[in-house]
Amino acid sequence: MGFKEDIQKLKIDIIERKPHISNEEQTKQSLIIPFINSLGYDTSNPIEVKAEFVSDYGKKAGTRVDYAILKENKPIIFIEAKPVNTILSNYDSQLEFYFNSSTNDVKLGILTNGEEYRFFTDLKKPNKMDEKPFIILSFADLKEADLVFLECLKKDSYATERLSEYAETLAYSSSFNEILKDLFTSPSDEFVRLLIKNTNPDGVVTTKLIEKFRPIIKKSINSTIVEMVSTGLIQQMLPQKNLDKGIIDLESQTQNNSQNLPDEEPDNEKSQIETTDEELTTLSLIKTILEKNGKDITDVKGVDTVNYYSINSRLPSKWFIRFVLRDEKKVMAVRISPEKANIMLKGFTIEIAPSHLGGGAKIIFESVRDLFKMQELISYCFDEVNKN
């Protein structure tokens, strides 16, 4: 099993276990230790991972960080743990005590409640933890870019130089994003002046002219962004795996609005739809399984409806799986016959799906992790719908 699959299974465990955890110790044992293990570190080996690591900081001698990951008997990563429902922003300063007390071997501090992880380093001043994390990720909403970052932390690939470069890129990108958002939503005088000058280089740009053109420029920015999304220009500019979820959703919404497609819901029903974490996790797992089996997942999308969650290959008419995950017994419907599904799957109850689920095979299962046992069926159903 690959690293991405391990992280996706960990995500499922975190979602399932979280409601049953009530204190910090349970958070450590059920959520954080499995996370450390998933990165390739052996939490049972004190040479690699030391719990309650003593960290001296000025007058706070003897303070202990929850976990230190070691290399050649020196700490390289500090992890401070909090109970699963804790708001982490209240505890940044506590991790800072431990980080600043270390030698320059520690370049990564992690603050976590087992579901949300905040990663800190020392970009602004060597050996002094930055005030803000360079990345925050949540297992409730794990993105492809998060998986790429987590691979950098694996035992067999971790390097402080690589981490520093990655952190610097993320930190500056985040800052630039905020600047651009502010600029696009409220264009500054300098920005408006620049655009006017580019349009009329010989003209004099007065304050009155700036105020006149500001709302026009703001409207132009909005229309340009919409046009770039609807024409697919943004997809050409950015790698598909790194597209922001909002862009993907906007493109999907634009297509659905322009076509009368089977999975489209009336407005009064759309208000009842609430996509759950489990449905998003299922979509992510389906993509992982397909990619592992050599399939192109570029056009694989999830569409939520009142009655089911559909996995489509680009268009709703080309759905290949429909899920009902609300009940204790979960249901996966596919377009092949129950007889064929019985040949490809063992150990599952398979029935005829009702008409609103397509009328093919209905597979009853207990946990989304069971999807890993259905890889052959999932890949087959994907290939079938993409034949034409």
C-alpha cells in the first residue's frame, strides 16, 4: 500500500474516531501516534520518537514537549498535542517555548489536536519560531497539495533544506494571495493608476479620474475571472491536481446551469443538500484507487443530490458509482448487473439497486475503508462508462 493510501485510511480513522474521543491522552493514542507512524517513524522506538521530551527554555527549565522526532539522537521535529476539539490558535506560544529552546537541529514545530495540524518553522529569524504557521491542514478537508507536503515529512525523505524551501514558497504564496485578493476586491490607487496609464500612456491621471475608473476596473476584474474559469483558461495555466476546489466547483456549476442534466436538482431541493465529510472522503478514496490502477482522474467529480452522492466522469450522465452513506449500512450502486458484481466481489451483500440508483447492482458495506476491497470493481465500472 502506498503513502497516499495510508494517509487516506488515516483520514477515515480520524473521522470515525473523533466523536468517541474525550481527552488529550485518547487524542494522542488514537489520532496523533497513528499519524507519526504513517510518516514512517516508529513511535515504540525511543531512538526515533521520544514522548515527553525535556526542553529547557530560560526560566521554564524542565518543560516537556509531547513528542520529539529524533535523528542521530538529536530532535529534528517537535510535536505539541492538544485534545481533539481544542482551538489551536490559543496555544501557538506554548510550542514556541519548546522550539526556541532547541538547538538549530529543530526546524519544524507541529501543533495539533489530531485532526488539524499547524506547521511552524523559522523563516524570519533563525532558531526563533515564526508567529504564523506556514501551512495549516485538516484531515476533515485534506487536499492533494496537503498529501504532497506530508510526503516531505516522511522519515525516508525528510530534509531540513527541502522543508525550508517548501515553507518559504508556501509562506510567500499565501502572502501574495492575500495581497491579490485585497487588490481585486478593493483596487488601490496605485493599481488603478497603473491600468489607466497602460490604457492611455500620455494622459494625466488625476484623483478624480482614479475614483471614476475604480468601480469600472473592479467590474472588469470580476468578469475576467469568470471568463477565465468558464473558458477553461485557468485549467491550462495551473496543474490539474493543484486546482483550488472552488475553481472546480465553479466550473461544474457553470456546466450544470447550462445543461438540463439528470443529476441536477430543483432549487427547492438544493437547499436541502449538505455534502458531508464522509462523502468528500469517499470521492478522494475513489480517485486514489483509480489513480493507483492507472486511470486518468482529471475528469472525475462528485455531485451531491438529495437522494445520493454521485461519482461522475466529467458529466452527470456518465456516472459510474452512486453512494448512500447516511445510514449505518452504507450503499454503493453501480451500473453493472448484480450477477456480474457477485463475480467480482466476495464477502459483500449484493442486491438489485432501486431505479433512482440506476437499477444495477447495489453493494451493502459498513465502512468507506471497504472500498479498498472493491478496487477491481471500481476500475471496471470507470472503464465501462468511458468506453463511449
